[in-house]
Amino acid sequence: MTGQAPTPVQMERQRQRARRYTRPGFLIQLALLACLVAGPMLMPSFRVMDLVAKIMIFAVAVASFDIILGYTGIISFAHGMFFGLGAYSVALICHYSQPVQYHHLLLAGLLAALISAVVAVVISALSLRVKAIFFAMVTLAVAEFCHILGYQWSSLTKGEDGVSFKLPGVFNADWSGGSLWGTQINGRLLVYYLILVVAVLLFVGLVRFVRSPVGRVLKAIRDNEQRATALGYRVFRYRVLSTVFGSLVSSLCGALFAMWLSYVNPDTVLGTPLMLNILLMVIIGGLGTVYGGILGAAFIKIAETWLPDLQKLALSLWPKVEFMQRLAERWILLFGILYILSVLFFPKGVVGTLRDRAEVRRLRRLGRP
Amino acid sequence: MDVLNLAHGAFFAWGAYAGFAVLNALNGLGWVETGTLGQGILSVLLALLAALAIGGVLGLFLERVIIQRVYGDHLKQILITMGASMVLAEVIKVLWSPNNQTVLVPLSFTGSYDVMDVVINKFRVVAIVVGLAVYAGVMAVMQKTKLGIIIRAGVENREVVQTLGYNINRIFTGVFMAGAALAAVGGSMWGIFREQITPAMGDENLIFALIVVIIGGMGSVTGSFLGACMVGLAFNYVAYLVPKLALGANILIMVIILLIKPWGLMGREQ
Amino acid sequence: MDLSVTATPLMETKDLCVRFGGHTAVDRVNLVVEPFTLKSIIGPNGAGKTTLFNLISGQYRPSGGGIFFKGQDITALDPPGRTALGIGRSFQLTNIFPSLTVLENVRLALQSREKIGLNFWRHYGSLSHLEDQAYHFLEMVLMAPRWAVPASTLTHGEQRKLEIAILLALEPELLLLDEPTAGMSLEEVPAILELIRQIKATGQRTILLVEHKFDMIMALSDSIAVLKEGRLICDDTPRAVAANPVVQEAYLGGGVKNA
Ligand SMILES: Nc1ncnc2c1ncn2[C@@H]1O[C@H](COP(=O)(O)OP(=O)(O)OP(=O)(O)O)[C@@H](O)[C@H]1O
Ligand SMILES: [Mg+2]
């Protein structure tokens, strides 16, 4: 290639490399990261920190779901279950090991990863060979089974009451390490930073996954399965790989979630509402975008913290009308309607719609020579 | 008909609640808990009829407003019927209550027969008879009538059937309604049988329905029938031995069947 | 052993059959393809040409008979396995990745050839050499200026060319071309034929070509096979096939399609 004029492909690549660190997307990510790091120092409110920690965890969980649903085009109703498997791994190990130590956390993380990988391989190897619909049905059945197991295996999981536990050493909620620049350093804060670090690493991993050769093939498979097969790609393997990867990340998110709450019960980490929340978040953020997970999680989690206010409003507006109050209590109903409307009329979500705009601009630049 | 409807469980629950409402209303007339055999039969029939109607109406609504927009797109079908199922269950909670309700059962249907020392719950007999009748009916329609042929052909290729002059949209709406209505009837029978209903009963039974269909193979009524028998037998047998593992046993059966026949017992490849 | 290798054909079908319901679409076909030759397959519509390709590339399972590639029995091998062995095909009905860019379409073929598909830790950017190669293949089919657009926005003729570029990027030993010029405008056809001629001229590739334009494949082909109602009725040099009365009757009787 020496001595030759660069091809348009090479020129475009150079252009992209040059603007790598000045792209708006990159700058936004940097700013977001800075906010997450500095947040607890600047705004020492537990309510905000709680919200942000949950948003981070769910952003990653939703992004990992997007790998399966948006990139691979298969629907897994077991994503919430994997989340729960991770959460229960942490909860049970921390609960049953006395005294709890740091290596128990590591062990719990490894266990979560191992269990979810094995379960995901078994489920997908069984049902992905057949048809995407089958996979949806099998995962739904298995997830519901795990939910029931959470209730009924009470000698281990303590059933409906759930498992509460203490985290080791500096992560323990009671631990306190004085203050730094006016901010209390305590166990909660350190767990927050642990979540931040792990969530960022997982998210980078997810983004990297979709940009890797595998991510590209997944897109191709979703676009035209037959052609991908004829090109020599074994579709089944790619589907299994992506399902296992997404499920594994989900279980790690569940582990983080359990650490944040120091408590798990079947309904919060294994139940259908969790799965529906993840679905809603992924749809709102935009399927097949990964970054949409952040927006979707933020939107829903923020809305959830506002909804109790809505209830109070309903209470004060119609103090006598029992029906209205029941309606306000059932805010999942509102989410459900929002969800259906988004699937029907806003299928690309926020990030997807923005990306379409960017694509139009790109084509205007490169489309017609 | 190649639509994966996860709202089926919700129809089931709606049917149960409709039946429950009717029985409650009729009890006000003194028909249910104290009435004669005739009044008892009539009130159960009315309950089932109400379930049938509500299932049909909900099915019509769902098909026309939502599902028609997503024919041919399995992913969206799954996503959207999942949402619809959640909304329907929530509406139940708004209209009735989030808690369990006790269903009033007509006097004449409580108790059991004692046939040669085997105790058979009376309503169970009714349920079996109705179930067999529905199976026979569906089989007859699908295999023997022109309508059945049109439906099966329509699933394979909409356009061709359309050009033959049949309004496939309307037929599909009808099939969907029928399915919803049958689910609702099933729900109301379940409610009377169990004497208890909850808004979540749809989800719980959807799992069984899914396992049944997976085992039986999609698109095969006989397969579903076989699947249901296996699931029911296994469930009760294991429930008798180790109650907590009953559902697990069914999942295990499903896994084994998928291993041996990935398309289900009676499912056809592709 | 070494001597026998030179004697084995590149690809061979033995009594190959496939039935759909009661209809036998390919009926005991014994086709022999010698290395580094170009064989054309002709036959009336519905003769089973595409079906034969689907059998060779693995899309359909045969009801009977076997397929051999370089002496190896590949009858039970799945399509990706056959692609890995060096059998690549283009489709009669355009078959591309519509929402991916033209460049990405070709790049995916290169990625498959380099067998780095199942790698998920490597960054996409480190694959830039594949992009450069893909661009080179687009230049070969005169599609380079369109590299950045989604494939769905291409005209039909352009999509056909992209299809060929994808196939070339796989660098298969055996190219199965199913009516590469179908649906193209008349001005575009010579360029494609020239491309096929060039591929053949390199002496590196073996080509199996389905084409309806009889006069044009006459000059191009080393041999021509004639299919009719699923049966191979003749397989000979172009001259001999043209003179064959059975072929004339069958082919003209079936009606020569002119795209
Ligand atoms: N999957 C299938 N199922 C049923 N029949 C099929 C299938 N594929 C092909 N056929 C039948 O096999 C016969 C051969 O079809 P094929 O497409 O191979 O013809 P062809 O020679 O490629 O024709 P053309 O010149 O139109 O491309 C046709 O009668 C077709 O209907
Ligand atoms: Mg053809």
C-alpha cells in the first residue's frame, strides 16, 4: 500500500481515529463517569446515592439483556432469574459464613458466574437449536420454577422472608472510617464505589463485546440468518455464546444488587416484576444499542422514586374514591401501558432514534461519492 | 396460528374472576350456596358463559388493537403479549383486589362421589367432561371442517388464502377470540374447582400451559393433549411424593423431551 | 495415493436425489466437476438447478446419494462446514445483509475465512486490515464508490454485484454461481461476465455456473451440463451440447428464458 493514495475506507478510519477523544459521545461518557465518582462527595444524600447505585446496577443488567434481545434477537425471560441467582449467591454465602470475610465475596462472585454460565449453557443448548419462540417459553418456565424454588426451598432460602446478611470488613454498613473533605467514609459509601468500579468494568466489557468480531456476526445473523450460515458461521454457537455472556453479566449485577441491599427475597430478585422492569427499560432505552440501558434504567428508577408522590397526590385529590386510590397504587399498570405503547410506536427507543439521526448524517457525508 | 400469546394466562385469570363475579351475584338470589340442583347447574353454566364472553371480548380487543400490528414478528408478539398480560393482571387488582378471593361453589357440586371406595370430587368429573368435549370439538373443527383447513393453510401462507377470497384477518381474529374464550372458560372452571382465585393465577397456569405446549409440540392439538396428560400425571404423582418438587419434575420432563425430540412430541420440524 | 489425488475430481455427486413430498426435484444426478474448470448448468425453469446448488452447499439434505469434495464424503456436513472446506455460493435471489453497510457485508465474508468469528475480546478496530481487503473486493466488482451505504439502499443490479463480491471474498475453491446476472440491466451484464472470465483465467478457481443465456456461456464454459425435470440428461463440451438433439428438444421445448 506504500506510495499509494489512501482509499476512502482508510481516510474515514483516520478521521474517526483523530476524533476519537473529542466525539460528543465520548465526552458525555467522561462527564457521566466524573459525576458518578464525585457525586457522593458533592451531594451527600442517601436517597440520591441509593438511586444512583440502583441505576448503575440496572443499566448494566439491561445492557446485558440487550446483548441477548437486541443484538442476538432472542428473547430470554430468564434474565431476571440470572440476576436472582447472582443475588442469592452473595446473600447465602455471606449469610451462612460466620464470620464473613472478603474472600467470601470473591467466592460468591465466582459462584454466581459459574452457576449462571452452566445454567445458561444448558438452557440455550437445549432450546436454541429449535426456534427462538421455544427459547422464550423454556426460559419463562425455568425462571418461574426458580421463583417458586426461592419460596419453597425455605431451609436454604428462608422462603418469603428472604435472607439478610452482613458484608465483610469495610463494606459492612456499620463500619465507619472518619470523614474526608467533609464526607463520611462508611461502609455504604465503599460499597457504592465497589459497585461503580464493577459496573463500569462490566459495561466496558459489554460495549467491547458488541464491537468485537462476535458482535458483528451477531448483527449479521439478526439481519439474515441464512446468509450468515452460508458464509460459514455456525449460528447456533453464536447464539449460545451471546446468551451465556449476557446471562453471566446479569448474575454479577444481581450480586452487586444484593450487596447494596444486604438483603434478598424471591419477589425482588427472582419475580416477574423484575423481568418486566428490565424489559421496560430496554425498550425505552432502545433495543440493540447497549447504551440505551443507561437511559432506560435511569428513567424507570427515577420514575419509581417519584411514584409514591403520585400516590400521595391521588390520595389528596380523591380522598373518598377508593377506585382511584387503588389505581394509583397499581403503578405497574402505568408502566405496562407505557411499555406496550413503546413497543408499538417507539420500537427504537431513545438511543436507537438518536442513532438513526447520526446515520443519516453519516450517509450524507459518505453516501454519494 | 403461529402467534405466541403470553397473555393467555391473563385470559385464564379473567375468566376465573368473571365466573367468580357471576357466582357472587347469583348467590345474592340464593341460587348458589343454598339453591337446588337446577339452580346450581344453571349458575355454573352462567359463570362459564360469562367467562366465555369476557374471554371473547378481551381476545377481540387484544387481537384487533395490538396483535394485528405485529403479525409475523415473533419477537414483538412475545414482548407485547407479555406487557398485555401484565396490564390485564393489574386491572384485575384494580377492579377486585390484589388478594385471594374465595369462590362460592354451588351446593350440588361440592362433595364427592364414592365409587367403589375411590373418592372422586364431583366437580372434577364435570371438568373432565368439559375438557374432553373441548378437545373433541377443537379436533373436529381443525381436522374435519373447511374452516380448519383454511386456518391451517392461512398459517402457512396468508397471501394465498387471502387471494382465494377468504378474509384471513377476520378468521384469525375469530380463532384468537376462540382461544381466549376457551382459556377464560378453563380459568373459571379452575376457580370453581380450587374455590380460590388470585390475580397471579394466570401466570402460574401459563407456566403449565407453556410446558404442555413445549412437550406436545407447537401447532398440534393432540400433542397438547398428550403433553397435558403427562404434565398432570407427573405433577400429581410427584406432588404426592415430594410436594415441593412437583413443578421441578415437569421442567425435568420438558428438558428430557427437548433432548430426545427438540420439536416436541408431535411437533413438525421447520 | 498421490497419483490418485490428481485423478479425483474436485467435486462429485453420486446418485444424488432429493424429494419434496412426492415430487423428486433432483433425481439420481451424477455430476463430476474437474478442478480449475468452469462448468455451466442449464435447464428449463424448475429443472432443479437451484435445488442442486442447495444440496451441494448443504442448505438441503439429500434424500439419497452422496456428495464428495476432493474425494471426501461431505454428505453429512453442515453448510458452515462446507464453506470452511472451500465451497462458496451466491444466491439466485439476492441474499445479503440489508441493514449492514456494503463494506461490512464483504468484511463478514473475510472474517469467516480468517476464522476469527468466535473471538469476543478482540477489538473491532484491530480488524482494519479486513476492511481494506473488503474494499479491494468491492473495487473488483466496481462497487467501491458505494462502500459506505447500507446494502438495502442499493439498486438490484448493485446488490447482485455485492453478492458476487461477498462470494469472492470467501475465496472458495469451488464457486457456485446461481444466475449471477439475473435481474441485471443489459449494460451491467458484460462487466459481470468479464469478471467471471477473469476469475477463470487466474486458473486458481473452479466454477459451477447456472445461467440461462445460452450463447454467452457457450464461449465461457469448459463443459455444460443439462438438467431437465431433476435429471442430468447431458454433460459434455459446449459444442457437443449445442449439437445434441435431445438437448435442443428439451431446452427449446422447455422454453429458453431470456432475462
Ligand atoms: N423447499 C422446497 N419445497 C418443495 N419444493 C421445492 C423446494 N425447493 C424446490 N422445490 C421444487 O423443486 C423444483 C426445482 O426448483 P429449482 O428452484 O431448483 O428450479 P431451477 O432449475 O432453479 O429453476 P429456475 O430456472 O426458475 O431458477 C421446483 O418444482 C420447485 O417447486
Ligand atoms: Mg433457480
